[in-house]
Amino acid sequence: MSGKVYLVGAGPGAADLLTLRAARLLAEADVVLHDALVSADVLALAGKAKLYNVGKRANRPSVDQRLICRLLVRMAQRHAVVVRLKGGDPNLFGRATEELNACHAAGVSVETVPGISAAFAAAATLNTSLTSRGVSRSVTFVTPSITRGRAEQDMHWADAAAAAETAVIYMGALQAERVMEALLARGVPANRPVALLESVSLAGECIVRGVISDLPALALQLGEGPALIVIGEALAEARAAIAEANAA
């Protein structure tokens, strides 16, 4: 038997933000290998599938990526529809390359189904465009998380974030002090607006706002849900526009 693997974006969390194709594939799936943070409402759409949690959490035991790749190939040899369900979009910090390569090497058919990344859900929640004419013409998505075996001195993410007019930092809230210090060291103003968003698009969503020098204190206000950091003057412009509209 030769099945097909689908790398499916689960979006930021809310089930009604899934694409129609993602929802259809979940309904058809025989097996779903899912990230730890995929919401229960999304998993409920895979009514006939056997579910395997292969997720990774910061500072917690995680399933080795090589094992996940082997499981995908093995499941495709036994089942017709295998869904690898990833938070957000598979191609943004989702380790899609390793899984695509493993499938190709084994001769397994594989397809990627895009999802809404948390950055775009965050922008919607904040009523903020990540780009704004005359304010922000560049957006950078980065993560300070370090791959096992890579030196801590790898700071390319900070160079990119400091150069962008709007920066979205994934998996950075647990390293808020390091993020602040790295950006300040690269000349980013201490009063540049920042927002931290936890569990964006879900009922337990939490938003805290401030400036870069507030980052460590802001991070302490969050819980244990997935969080990201948005930095840029576009945040201030959006808040000013909302305040002006409310005052009118």
C-alpha cells in the first residue's frame, strides 16, 4: 500500500481559521501526527483518524525529529491519508524541510497545505497591519530558538529583527530578556512599541503591550500558552488611529 502524506497548517488555533482543504483532509485522514499545541477543536475534525502527539515544547521532553520523519514514511506505507498537522503554516518554523526530504527519499507522495501563521492572526487581533505606508515597508519573521548543536553565538535572528521596520519574533517570550538585550545592543530604540500575544485566536488569548525595555516584565504576565512578540512603529500608529476614531 502506498499512501500520501499531507503537511497541513493548523493555523493559529481557532478551528474556523483552518482552510477548507485542511478541514477536508482532517475528515478523510486515517492517521494524524500533530504538534503539541494544536487545539482540541481542530483535532476533533479528524473524526476517524488515529491521533499521535509528536509535538515539541520548550524546555520539555520532545519527540525527536528523525523519529517523526520515520513515522511519516511508515504510516504512509500502511495508510492512504496521513496528515502531519503543524501549528500555523508548515513552511514557517515548522521543520517542513526535513519531513519533505524524508518523504521524497522514501518515494512517498507528499503535499503541503498552507495555514494561517500566528503572525497574521496576531495582526488581526491587534487591528494592526504589519506593513504601513510611510511607516513599515519591511517585515521580518525570526526566532531566537537555537537548534541543538548550534552555538549560542548565532545571532543572525537579532540582526534581521533590528533591521526590519516590523519584526515578529516566534518562540521568543521565554527569552524576553535576551531578546531585549540583543535588540538594544543593535541600536533599536528602547521605546519602540511592542506587543506580546499568547494563545492568539483562542478563547484564552492574552495581549500585553509596552516598549522594548518592558519586554522581560511583559513576558512575566503571560501564561504557558504559545506566544509571539510583535515589534514596530506600526503598532503605535494603529493604536493612535483607534484612539482617534473612538474620540470622534
